[in-house]
Amino acid sequence: TVISVDLSNRPYDIHVRAGLLADIGSVLAPYARDSRLLVITDENVAQAVLPKFEAALRSAGLSSAQFILPAGETGKSWAQLEQLTDWLLEQHVERSDHIIALGGGVVGDITGFAAHIIKRGCAFVQIPTTLLAQVDSSVGGKTAINSAAGKNLVGAFHQPSLVLIDPELLSTLPTRQLAAGFAEVVKYGLIDDAPFFDFCADNLDSFFAGSPDIRAQAIIRSVQSKARIVAADETERTGTRALLNLGHTFGHALEADTGFSDRLFHGEAVAAGMALAFRYSVRMGFCPAEDAERVTELLKQAGLPTSLSEAGVSAEGAALVDYMRHDKKMSAGTLPFLLARGIGQTFLSNDVALDDVAAFLDSEV
Ligand code: NAD
Ligand code: ZN
């Protein structure tokens, strides 16, 4: 399946196919210089995926030079960016070269940013290896690194020239990482696609058991949603793209409270955040209680947290709301909030009173 991201100036394709990695050599051949590719990856992916990737390149007469980042968020630091850009320059990267990001969101984010700044802009190809990266971070062109002031505050919009997704790469991904990515899959159903939410609910067991067909379908439908929303609002100007933040305002507060650590993965925080956004929508009289219960139930079945306590957060509502007040999206004293009239009916509200959110969070525990 090929999905086109319809950007006015630079459209690009996303290929989704089980087994794509096995013939990645022929797909990447046009992007090699002197039969060589520049590949950025991390320690875990270097173990789990790189040997197969290299074998596939060899069978097409190609090879790669690799830069291996430490796994996890520390891979997205200024220090790593300096080493990575130095390495690319040592490799005599040229503006016509395509840099390859082989890994999860961390690898994709720092590689995309490095590509954006090296020689004032090189092209890059995304080969996402986590579910989160396949359905979310590899599509849309946001790139970033972390800095002392917080996550993703230094970055740029830089669209890849190609995204290659092989659902089979998920076979080595730890289940907890798979579940975290699944939260973002469910998100697309909750935003504006109720039938897809039903698909997720009906096929949850097959998805986690590894059914290639169900995994491919879930990824394709998610990528189509993200591509459509991004094409409507490439650089976050009109507000359409804000829909992708469903569950993220609550989620971000939970991540902040747990110190953005492995205690709570991003996708886990988003799961709890979406359940909270639905229950808050019920409290506001927008959403039937039954829909909020279905959301909570599905996320629970996926092994995801759906409440403050399940997320390991014991902070008071006022403290959590304080994190929200520092949100990038806060402007002129109000914070746009994503609420729902039901599953598949998310909307942006500018009338949410943060004091009321704090009271709601206290009533939750
Ligand atoms: P990640 O890149 O840290 O990967 C999670 C873990 O899985 C890592 O330990 C990694 O080494 C390992 N891994 C990756 N692929 C594997 C495989 N196939 N088999 C075994 N292990 C594997 O995390 P992530 O969840 O992919 O991405 C999170 C990052 O993405 C965050 O930094 C976040 O800010 C960013 N992000 C960016 C966007 C965007 O639009 N650019 C959107 C969402 C998230
Ligand atoms: Zn997210």
C-alpha cells in the first residue's frame, strides 16, 4: 500500500508492506551514492534489525555506514546532535545525499533535525521500527531534540522524502512499547473515525498476537488519518493539526509529573490522557458516559493506564494543572482543550476553565 502525503510544495510517499525490509536494497538503491548509504540507528535497533537490514542491502550490492545512538531519550540531546553532524561531515555528506533514519521516534526526530541543518538541508528517508514511529512520528515532518528546558523545544519542520514501513519489524518490539504505540492508533479512531475505533476493539487480540494482516490494516488506517490531517495543516497554523493532540494535554501533565521517565511512556500517558479527556467531556455534558466507558475499557484491555492511579500519579489536580499552564499551546491565559461529543467526534474547545479541570482531577482519585 502506498499512501501519498499531499503537501503542496513537496509531496512524498509512505509505503506500508509486511516483508518490505527483505527487499529494502532495491527500494533504497536510488538513494545510495557509490553503493553506500548513511544510516542512523540506535543500540537496540542495531541488535534487533540492523543485521537483516545489512543482509538485504548486500543482496542488492549495497552497503551502509552507520552512526549508532544510545537508546532512549538521551539519544535526542544536543551532545548527540553534535556528534551526529560531525560524523555526517566526516562521511562527506552532500546535499544531494539521503540520510536514512532506521529506528523509533528518537532516531527519526534527531535524524530529521540533523538532515534539516546539515549543509542547510539534506533529504532523509524514514524507516520507522516502533509502532509509535510507524503510525505517528515518522509522518508529518516534525523533528526535534531535547534541551535543558524540556522535550522537543528545539526543532524544525523537515519532511522526509520517503517513509518505508514494514509491520514485521514490530516482532522484536517489547510488548509495553507496542501497547504505548497502540494508544496513538486508537487515537485516530477517537478523533474522527468511529468505525476504526470499532476495528481496534474487535481486533485487539489479533493485533497483540501479531496477526500481520490486522497489524498492517491498523497501521495503514492510522497513517492515512495522520497524512490527511497533516496535509490540511502542515505547519500547525489552522488548528486542524491540533486534533492530533487528543489526550496530550492531560498526558503531558502526567509525563511531567513522572519526570518524562521510563515510569510512564509517552503512549501510556496519552492513553490515560484520552480516558481523562473523555470522562471530562462527560462531566461537561458533551459526551455520553457509555462512550467514555468504552474508551476506558479498550485501553485497559491493551494493558494501558486509564487513570491517574494506574499511571502512577498521585499529584493533586492543582499541581497537574500547573504543568498545563506551561504548555506550548497556552496563549493569552487560555489553553485550547480537545474534548469529545462521543467516539469519533473530537472538537477543540477554548472555554475550558483550568480550575474546573483541577477539581475534576481531584474528583477522579
Ligand atoms: P524510541 O525511539 O525510544 O523507541 C522505543 C524503544 O524501542 C527504544 O529502546 C528502541 O531502541 C527500541 N526499539 C525500536 N525499534 C525496535 C525494534 N524493532 N525491536 C526492538 N526494539 C526496538 O521511542 P518511540 O516510542 O519510537 O518514539 C518516542 C519519541 O518520538 C519521543 O522522543 C517523542 O518526542 C517522539 N515523537 C515525535 C513525534 C513527531 O511528530 N516527530 C510524534 C510523537 C513522538
Ligand atoms: Zn503522541
